[in-house]
Amino acid sequence: MVKTQLQEVFGKLSPYVKNRVMPVIDILLERAEDLDSMNREDNVDYYEDELESIMREVRKIKYIEDQWQIMSAKLKNN
């Protein structure tokens, strides 16, 4: 479930950003797959910590995407 959600988010990235952060995306998807395969009730604290760690990295990638969109728009306007 987490992996599917991340794939949707990463699918919306611009090709320029996606190509630059693809190694990070691959690692995050692998971590999400591991998280999806574990039983959440077995270790709730680990699950929540790992999910938060993944989402922290996703927010960084989204920030990079936002900054790229701003720079790209400025270049198109000039």
C-alpha cells in the first residue's frame, strides 16, 4: 500500500527531477515494499518510525520538484 502510494507520487514528477533522484526513489520504493510486507502489529514503533523516515525523504523530493517547477516557470517567462 505504501509502495503504491509512493509510485503514484513519483509518477507525477517531472522527467528532469525524476532522472536526477532515481537512485533515491528506488531505495525508498524498496523500503516501502519491505514495510508493506511486514505485519504492522508486530512492531508498531518500528513501522511508524520507518514510515516517517520514508515520508521525510519523499517531502524532500517533492520540495526539489517544487523548486524545479518554479525555476522552469521563470525561465519560460524570460
